[in-house]
Amino acid sequence: MTLGCLHAAREALDRVDTSDLPNRCHTKARTRLRNGIMQASEHCIVEQAAEPDLLEPAHGSRWDDLSVEESASTPANTTSLYL
């Protein structure tokens, strides 16, 4: 459930056109928020992978909405789980 909510939040932020934001401060806040959502998604994926009973998601749970490949596509784009 949590991963699906994070996915929905990320999708909503991705629909925001940064050129419509009132100033650079808002753009930076959106970027920080999106990065935080991605870090939380990565953390959920790691936790779920560590729990054998969570590897078989319930039908329709959207567990696989964010894959490890998507959240860690390239070393330059990845962020640490820890700040």
C-alpha cells in the first residue's frame, strides 16, 4: 500500500510543470520533495525484498509500480537512502 501511495505522489509531482511554479524556491522544494519520495520508495523496495512473505504481492496491490531498475537507473541519478 505504501509503495503505491509513493508512486501516486511521484506521478502527481511529475505532472507539475516547473515553469508554472512562481519562483525558483518552489522549484527547488518540488525537486527535494520528489527526491524524498524516491528515497522512500527505494527504502520500501529494500524492506519488502528483505521480507520473504512480502515478495508475493496481493493482486492489484501495485507493489511493482516502482521497480529497483527505475529507482536506481544510473549511478549519476541515484541518491543515497541516508542523508
